[in-house]
Amino acid sequence: RTARARANRGEPPMDNKPASQQKGGMLLEALVGILIFSIGILAMLGMQAVGIRNTIDSKYRSEAAYLANEIVGQMWVDRSNITSYDDTGSGNARRTAWNTRVASLLPQDPAAPTTNAPTVPISARQATVTTRWNTPCEPTATQHVMIAQIHHHTCCSP
């Protein structure tokens, strides 16, 4: 068919290049397609890794908040002995058990486990609960701080 006949029927013109110049065109297109697909797969894997890391981080943050609420609840119940929950206290059994729970639920630095020990300084009936943990592959510790005012129970007194 002639180029004029092809154009009259709306067909695209034929490539008049010799066959020796057209070799490898499909192979190049296939390689470019594989490259684009591979980049997409790598991006999806990266997003999955970030999602898993964020899920793990939120788990430890939730545990830390729960543990801080737990010790504050104990202090509210045992208001008359609040000073025994302080870091310098006389060794409250509930505080000791809580320290053990913190160490078992939050990942600690294996090289220096005491550096991530929880602290509960109490000043004028204000308790500042700080829990720390080392997430895997993170060089620095993460912390959760909760401040609570523990007041004397004054209502309903005769």
C-alpha cells in the first residue's frame, strides 16, 4: 500500500526505517516497564516498613501512658502514703512492683537498663511520672511524662 492510500483510510504511516535499525526497540520498552514496576514495588515496601515502625512506636506509647495512669491511680487510692511513691521514698511495695512492670513491658537499653528506669518525683502533692524506653534501632530513648495533682480528700467530712 502506498502512503497516500494509508493516509486516506486514517491509518498511521509506516515506519520506513530498515529492519536493522528497529531491532531492540521492544526489549528497551520492556526494560523501562520493568524498571518502573520495580520502583513502584520498592516504594510500597518502604511505606510498609514505615507503617510497621509507627505501629510499634504507638504500642510503646500506649503502654507508657497506661503504666503512668496505673501508678497515679495507686497514688490516688493511697493518698496518705503519697511520699512513699517518690523516688527517694522508703520503698513502697506497690511502687517496686510497678517499676518491675515498667521494665517488663517497655524495651530497655540492654547496655544500661537503669538509665531508662521510671522516675516519680513528688513535690507538694504533685507527682511527675516519667517512663522511658528504647525502641529497636533508635539511638536515643523515648519518654512519656505525666503530671498529676494528688489532693487530700476533703469532701464529705463530718
